[in-house]
Amino acid sequence: MRLMIDTTQVTFTVGREAQPKTDQNGVQRVERSTNIPMWSVQLVAMDNGGAEVISVTVAAPAPPKVSIGSPVVPVELQAIPWAQNGRNGVAFRASDIKAVTGSKSSAAS
């Protein structure tokens, strides 16, 4: 089951730039249905309850163009619960991660 996440009250900052998502042999994973390479971007998600570091997977021909410390918006962010070999967790996936462009301070100058 994939659950869409409402991110309207959350701000995201890049904690680590996009890295190839690799298997146990160091080979970059690809999306099964499209054969498009997968990338992992570490984001710091902050809301009024605090902050959490999450890794978000994006399938794209090239890594998302984001840099450490930059504010970003994950597009169509999903939470995907998983369980395997007695372990479980939540994986995060987005269709894209876009840099936040423009600000009120730059528009005034």
C-alpha cells in the first residue's frame, strides 16, 4: 500500500545530495516497469512538532538538481510501509524533488 503524504505544513531541506540507489553489489537500481535509474536524496523534514531525517527515492534519468542546505519540495511524496525478514519500516518515494525558487527578500531587492 502506498500512502500519499500531505506536505503543506512541512518544510524540507536537503541533508545530502542525490546518490545512486544501489543494491547489495553496488549496482544502481532501476525502476522495474521503466528501467529508469533510481536516486536517493536525504531530506530534513520539519513541522511544528520537530524534525526528522528521511531518505526519499526518485526515479529519473539524472539525479535531482538540489544542493545541501537548500529548501526543496518533494513532488507527490508517498510513504510505503514494508516488512521483510522480521524487520519493518517505511520507505519514502517522490516523483521529483524540486528546489524552492524565489523568496520575498529577493523580490524586494
